[in-house]
Amino acid sequence: MNMADQPQQPGDKPGSVRRVVIAGGGTAGWMVAACLSKTMGKILDIKLIESDEIGTVGVGEATIPTLLTFHNLLDLNEREFMAATSATFKLGISFENWRNVNENYIHSFGLTGKDHWTAGFQHFWLKGRQRQLAGDYGDYCLELRAAQENRFAHLPRNGLNYAFHMDATRYAAYLRKFSEGYGVQRIEGKINAVNLDAASGHIQSLTLGSGDVIEGDLFIDCTGFRGLLIGEALKVPYEDWTHWLPCDSALAVQTASVGEAVPYTRSIAHDAGWQWQIPLQHRVGNGMVYCSRHMSDERAQELLMGKIQGEVLTKPRVLKFVPGQRKEVWRGNCVAIGLASGFIEPLESTSIHLIQRGTIRLMQMFPTAGIRQSDIDEYNQQAQAEIEHIRDFVVLHYHVTNRDDSAFWRECRAMSIPPSLQHRINLFRETGRVFRFQNELFAENSWIQVMLGQGITPQQHHQVADLMGDQELSGFLESIRGTVDRTVAQLPPHHAYVKQYCESTIK
């Protein structure tokens, strides 16, 4: 029975939130629907409106390890999910030509080395490099070395940190089936009007092209870049970050696989942006991210089509976007999640993570007894801090570079950056130190890997590393590297592990 047709529940108060309307499907809509229905489906009436005629962006196909937490909350079967979405494992991102042409590094998941309570491992590594006792920083990271060797396996006690490459369209379909099993009602149709309550300014209902009117207590805007509810109806302004993130266009195309899938995403910088390669079991996702001031759509397509391998499975399509965030992602009785709330280009695979965090944050602050401004303010503050930390991390890749071979890269090197990012760069360059805010996505190891990879060498290290003699320091470093090497050698090839663990059901 639909709760919309039920009388008010005993104990409900005027203003209680029972009817939730999700506007839009795709990855964002169905992730919200899955989480809400699994945890609160018994007390909520959840409707999701989407139209088969409206396409989804569907290119958020590389993820980060936080998605495992989301799947654990839903009690999803990993093998089943991976087979249904043609997924492969991901251990990190290979950044090629970012520091300079023909110079590459990997930003991997997991930890590097062993920290001391006074100082991070990077200080001991820096001292080892100074004494010619240390190898590359990545030699002391299991996930990075496994990625380099194209190996993977599940290890005891979550010993190998990983995420997934997956078919985003099939992921949405998988979560739709899951959500409908917990009572979510999908309504086919286009939203023609957003009807506001004159007194409160809240959304009262949505009118569909069919003439049906869908009422609700809480509306979730998952309508993509358009932001039909939060932007067009409620007039929440959008903060443009193009001056820090100059890429505003993307071109996506899918190709058939011609080789074994590697356990990492490839990010290959070009004259005015970068190219992605995301290997699934049955195909490869390819794309170009570029700045339209420096590269035309036609040139981007010519460049991309000249660099891909395998049979082209889809027609190349251009996506236009404005990097930035909504000034408020929750206003009144509307919460924007996904692209409607803001967008950071897919360089560090954070789009699905932001959907997940927005959904979990909503669950933690769910206004069952009524919408309160204090909840709205806290939600917005947390969402803003989170996306700004991610913004800084992505800007780092563009700004700290030795490339000066094109106008685009020269602009990136010369641009002003957020003071918050400038402080992190100065701190690491001058002292070798990094820090992490509470609940910030990227850990210290991520900042270290990317800052070293982009060309920053700290001017000093913590003095605690000086207390170790050559023999002790060499033994410390070699014990870590030896453990990493032995573990990697025992891992099976990634493609073989995927085949026996979760061979795709997609034919």
C-alpha cells in the first residue's frame, strides 16, 4: 500500500516528512532511492520520476573506495553487482603527461610506508633519498605496485584498497531493481512544471507532461546540470569556478576492448585538457575533457578518435558543463544531489562519491518530524566544505606543473588559486608536511602522491628522521619495500581474477 493513500500515521505532526519525490533517475536518482528505501522504506512513500526520453550523462564510470561503504550499507552482493555492470577493479589513476610530457605517475589508493607518531612516512623517505637509500615513493605502496604489475586479489582484513570501473547506465538499472524491491514507485514522465506554495515558497507538487500532479513533502533534485527544481524553480544561484577549473567541455565515446583490462584509470594530459580511459570487462570508456577557449569540439573529436583503439560502439557526444557549486544545495523542502548540486570534472572520479555523501548526509539529518532551518544550514555548510576540498585537490593537478608547451598550460601555471590550496602547497614545499580536515575525502597520502607526482620536492623533512643511522633507515625502508614486493608477486593477474570472480553477464 502506498503511504500517500494512507491516513496520517499515529504520532505524526503537521509538517512531518513522509512523501519523498525524487526528480530524475540516472545514477544520482537511483542511488538516493536505494539508500532511502533500504533504510527508511517502511515509513516513507518514495516516488521517482524519470523519462525514458531524457538521456543521462552516464559517464561517471570510475569510482573511489568510498563506494564500498555505500554498498555495505545496502548489503549488496559484490560479485552480483560487478557481473551486472561489467565492472573491473580500480587501484588508482595513472597520470600521464601532467607533470610534463612523457612523465607519468600513479595516484593510488591505500597508504604508503609506515608513519611515526611525530611524522609521516614521507619524511623518512625524503631522508632516505637524501642518503641514496630509498627508491621511488611508490615502491612502498602496495596498491600502487599492484597497479603497475596489473595484479589484483581480495586480501584478508581489507589489505588491498580498491574501487571499481563500471557501466554507469547498468549501475542505475541495477539500483532501480534494488529500489523497487523496497517499495520505490517509478513514474515515467517529463516534469512540465514545479508548483510552489505561495506562503512558504516550498515546492508543493510537480506537474508531468501527462497532466498528473505528484505531491510531496520533500523533493530531491536529481535533474542533472539543468537543476530544474533547485535552480530554475527555487532560483538558487550557481557559483562558477571556471577561473580555477578551466575545462568546460567533454567528449565521450565507447569502444570494444582489444586487450586485458588494467586495474587503474588512465588520465592522459593533452594540449588543452586530458583524455580518460576506463577499462570495463566488455568495453572501454573513452573521453576528452577540454577547455573550449583553447580547443574546438571538432578538434577534440579528431584528437580523441585518433587515440582510441577497438571498434567504436557509440556515437561521440559532447557534454558542456560549468564547474562549480550551488550556493545552497538544500533550500526549503528541496535537496539537490548529483550534478544539480554542483560539478567537479571527473579527474579524480569524485562525482559518484559526492552523490553518495549527499545521500548519506541527508539520511543522517532526515527531517522526519519536520524541516528545520538548523538542519538545512548544517547540511549546506558540510556540503560546501566537502566540495571545496575536492575542488582544491583537482586544481592542484592543473596549477602545479612543469608544462609550458601550450597557452592552456601556461595559463594554468600562472592562474591565482584558492588561498586554502596555496597554504597546502606552501606547507608541503617548505616542510614536507600535509594535513587533513575532519571528514575530508582525500587523505594525506593522496596529497603527497599528487604533489610529488606534479613536481614538488619538499625543502626539508622532520628532524626525527635524522635520528636513524644509515643502517637502521635502510633496514626500515627495505622491510617495507620487501613486504610490498612479496605481496604483489603473490597476486594473480587482474583480468584472470575478474574472470573467475565476477565474469560479466553483459553479452
